Amino acid sequence: MSPKFVNLEEQDTLSMSLLSKLNCILGWHEPLRRDVKWDGKQYRGTCRHCGTEIVRMARKTWRKAPSGM
């Protein structure tokens, strides 16, 4: 039997992807930084993992944007 090698980069990407999706389900989103805009009242952007429209509540704290905004 030959040993099976695991590509560590693929393993890290897979585990990060699962954690990111779990964070989105829990409401903890992460913006795609290059697309964050100031709308005159708050920073708005799109979550890099799930594509949801999000707003910045505080430093490093992003949540789903309320509907109608």
C-alpha cells in the first residue's frame, strides 16, 4: 500500500470555507473589502462568503443589512 498524501492548502481552504459558511449562518459576515462604500450614514458592502448585503455596525462587526435600506 502506498501512503496517501493530503494537500495541506486544499485542507485549509476546505476547513476555512466550512467555518466561513457557519459564520454567515450565525450572522457574522465578512465584507469584500474592495467593494465597501460609505453611503453618508454607514459603511455598506457584500459578504465575501455568501454574497449578502451587509452593513458595518462597529469596527470589525458586520451584519446583514435591514431590508428596505
